[in-house]
Amino acid sequence: MHLVITLPKKSDLPVYIQVAEAIKQSINRGILRPGDRLPSIRELAASLKLARLTINRAYEHLSSQSYIATVQGSGTFVIESAELTERRDRDNGTDLAEQAADTLWQDVKLSPWGERLMMQDSLASSAPDICAELNYNAALLEVLPLNLWRTALFKSFDLEDPAVFSYTTDPLGFKPLREALAQYLGRARNLICSPEQIAVFCNTEAGTDKLARLLLRPGDLVGVEEPGSPGVRTTFTTHAARLLPLPVDKNGIVVNQLMKSEKTPRLIYITPSHHDPTGAPLSLARREELLDWAKDKDCFIIEDDYDCEYYYGERTLPALMSMDRNQRVIYRFNFWKSLFPLVRLGFLVLPRPLVAVMRRAKMLTERDNSLLEQKALAAFMSLGYFERHLSRTRSIYESRRAAVLHAITRHCKRQIQASPITAGTHLLAHFSPHLREDHIISCAAATRVPLISTRNHYAGEPKGNEFIIAFATLNEAETDHIFAEFARLLRQKEV
């Protein structure tokens, strides 16, 4: 270990005491922690240009105070000291400096963007909640294609490839990956695009943030679904956009409401394949109306193809962008539901007029995404592994969905009305108005029912007793028992 110690220029204390006190301060401040190995006497003496005898006496002094201990043949290590334990108990395990940092920003003259960022309550804490416990409805470890991904990684790990060491890579992403994505979109989503239209990002929100920077000016109006994604709302409002909530019914967003608006949005964000959170797809008629309206109003549409991979029975409609003839739709996709955390990448398919400006934006701020992950994903898709994985997990999730619906019908028919949507990895559930929300949540926690409230999805007044049931996280062998117990607990406080 390399250890930097600064000794006072003037001190009446013996030098070995000065060294010991400096090391003690490093331990008490957490720079050195219990279990850390200290430099050898020879190493530290050479570093400080002191005699070995001085360092030896300093170590003996610290050892006598139970700060360090020497293990014969292994070295000298920091141990748990009484003073350190006392300080930790006093602070109750909380870093007081971190607590203070939450308010210190008020003394800094931030940019308008920084000020808006600090006013976003949703970003105030990363404390775990029930969504975090469910990993925000990402794929479970048991269904991830670990062996196939390992194979793709091995195939991509070629250090003799000059591209691995090149800084002049394409800012839009690894070309073979963009080619594989374009081919996949053509097959799976009837979306014909060139690799040059695809921009790869470290995650999907990074792409949305870039679009907001490039297309929005302070005060611009952005249409968002109501209910809809809280994270996307936050992205737009931090860029000083005003939000126009667009109501959603069983056929997706109500386009007539958009047409009646006195002011025209600059952007519209929608999830037309499987609305988040209701699951309703945007009907064909409304898709055509929306595209015609966007052409007339010079408005861009961000199409988040949320949950398009998972359908049970009829296939979902093709991507909205596949119907666009006027360069108005921006397609957004990530691998959250299918491959996270193996793959954290997301990508956008851009209308051709936006390709050049996005290339420059990424060249400035995000030109060097992990090449290894991009190469592995390119191999994973080109070898057919991704579609094989989707086919396998689609079958698994269909069985789990059927088991949850059967269990609800058998045990909770009076308390729960479940959505009939046959896509995605969750069900929208409306609970009886005779139940209190806190009681529903406590019963779900007690029985391990994967339940998430939709309250955060609403910018306005949320619907009461509306929840998402993440059926993809349940093993169908346990589902009936879980919901039987859930129903029993719910009935205990039904009014």
C-alpha cells in the first residue's frame, strides 16, 4: 500500500509520535479502515525519508493503543479501535458530511438547469422502495441467458482488434451492432431503417436527455401520457419544458384532446405498443390521426416501444415509426425487460434530419461507450441468441400471467379487477374501493405479492387503489398459494 503522510513542519513531539498521530488520523477519518494492510517499515521509511527505527517505534506506539496489529509473516494491519467504534456509535452509522451535502448546494450559484434539477423531489433520494425491491420490474436472474451471453462476450473479447484501442470510434455506436439492430427491427417491428439512423447510448434516458437538449427551448410544451412515465416527465421538466398531460383510454392516448389544445407541443412522448402503466395499445386509427397531426404541426413524436417484446396471443401492432412517411417519429428502445443487467444499453432510431446534429452531440459528450458491451450485444443478436431468449422468456411469462389471472379469479375476484391486456410483464389491477391502500400494500408485503402503486405515474390526481402486479417475477408453482393468503388477509379489514 502506498500511504501519504504529511508531518508538521514545526512540532515539539518526537518524530515517531508525529508519524503515529498522522496514521491515527487517517484511521479515524476512514482513510485507513479495519483490515487494511499498512506499508512495511522499510517502505514507509523510504517514502518519508526517515530511519527504519523511527517507523518501527511509531508502529509499536500505535500497536500499544490497539490501532494496529502485526501478523507474523503477513504484515501490519489496521484493527478496530475503541475510538473508531465510539465515533461510529455516536454517528449511528450515518455520514454527517453526506447529510450536510444535501443542503450545501443552496450556497452555490447554479445554472438554471442545476436549480431545476435540485427541485425535482423524485431525485432527492435513492432510498429503496417496493419498486427497487422488484428491480423496477426488470428480468429475474433465473430467466437471463447467462450462458449465451458468456459465449457472446468471449467472441467479442478480441484484444487484437484495433477498434478496441481506438478513440476515433463512431459516436453513434459500434457499426456492427447498429447493423444488427436495424436487421432485428425490420424483422420484429416492421421498421425499415439504416444503421446510420441508429444512435446507441449507455442507457435510454441518456438518449431522451440528448433529444431534450437538441429540440427544446425553455417554456416549450411537451405532450406526455397521463398516467405515464415519471422518469421521462422529470427529464423534460429539468430542461424547463412545460408538460401537457394527454389522457389515455383503452385505445391509447386520446388524440382528439391533443387537437383541441390551444398550444402546440414541440415534442410528444408516448408508449404506443403497450402503454405504461395501463398496457393499452394505441389503436391503428389513432396512430394515423396522430401522424397526420404531427406533420401539420411540425411536432416530433418520441415512440418508446415499451414492452413490445412480450405479447401473448396476437402480435402487437408494428412500430409507429414504420407508418411515418414525414420524418416525425423518433424510436426509443432499451433492453431493460429482457436483458438487464447483462445489457444496460439503449438506442434511438432517428429521422434523417436529426442524424447529423445527434452525431455532433454525441461526439461532444458521449462518444466512448463501452465497446466490449456493444461488440458482445452485436454478436448476441447476430447469432440469433436475442430472439431465442425472447421466445423462451415469452413462453415463461405467458404461463406466469395465466397462473396469476387464474389465482385472482379463484381467490380475489371480489377484491381485484385485472386488466385483460395480453402483453407486457405486468397486469394493471384495480382493487375494491372498500379496501384501504395502506392495507393492500401491507398485505402484499406480507404475502410477497409483487405490487407497485401507480400513484407516481400520475402528474395530476391519481386513481385510488390502482396497482401494477408484476406477474413476471412470480413462479407459477407458488402463485395460487400466494394469492390465496393475500385474499385472506385482504378480507380481514374489508369495510
